[in-house]
Amino acid sequence: MESEGTLLKIKEWFETGEEDSKDIVKSPWEVEVFRDENERITGLRAINPKFPISFVVRPMQNSIRISATLPFETATLGLRERVKAYRTALIINERIELVKVSLVGDEEELNICCDLDMRSLGEGEFDEALSTIYAAIVTLVDRLGLEEELKREILLTMTYLISRKKEEGYTRKQLYEFLVKRAGMKEEMASKIIEAAYRGSREIDYAY
């Protein structure tokens, strides 16, 4: 299938990078592969230890959709706050090329996505899409004041990632080195995340 070959290329682009890169797009990502009952690849989830939001990649009919969902529920907001969130999304849709902001799920969380032509997709266009989605996320976080939500989200994302690595056979020492050296996390917080992963818990003391 054409989409499976494209997804494998994207997986390689995500995983190839420089550890010390200051550009989030150019640093290596951890990639989870989704498969159907016939073991065909149906999508990807990419996580960067230095970035709180994961990217999900899914094939459409003729395109590849890259998306990132912000941990910000608009369904329960008051009217004034909801209008502000929707207005900000519409401004981004108008001003930032390639990306669009929509609502997903029962909680109507903000989702930023970009559709790329599967037939002509290259690494340069892929990198540009990630950079543009990142710019939209930064704008939303700034305008809506979501810094605290993202602080919590990166810890939840890291707990999920560490749980996966534990299942893959990583030792406590390897998990610790990954968080401290790769993600640049403080030692105390790294220990808390590892303990939460071993407990199978998503409850973490966020103060740090």
C-alpha cells in the first residue's frame, strides 16, 4: 500500500535527528506504530522528550494528516472563554499557512493538523509542516494562557513513554538516564515519573 510506504518514510524522518539540536523538528523523536489486525501500518504517534505534545500521523484517501491535540477542553468553558478560544483558532486558520485548528472529542479539545499530499511528500515539506504546527501551538498557548496545562501534559506524556520503554525491557537505570540525559529533566522529577510508570499510575506530584 502506498500509505504504508509513506508512513515508514515518515517514521524514519521522525527518528533521524541530532540529540543536541535546538530545533525541535531536527531532534530525534520516539515513534509508536499503530497496526490493524492484519499487521498493516495504520498510523504513527511521535513523542519528543523535550516537547509536551505528541504528533499523530494518519493516512487519508490521498493525503497524510499530521495532527497535535492540546490538553484544553473548550466544551466546559464559559461563553466568554469559549468565544476567545474559537476566535483564536479562526485567526490561526487565516494567518498561518498549511495548518487548521479544529475541535475533537466530546470535550472539544483544540486540534492542530496539516494535510500533505501523499504522492509528492518529501522530507523538506514534512519538516515545514511540523514547524508550522509547532508555531500554531505556541500561538495558542500564548493567547489562551495554557502554560500550566502544558507543564502537566509533558509529565503525563513522559510517564506514557517511560511505561512503553519499561515494557520493551528498559531497566530503571536506563529509564533514568533517558529522562535526565535525553529529556533534560531534573533528577527528582525523573525518579517520580519512573515510580509512577512502575505503579501503572498517571498521578504525579507536579511541583518542581
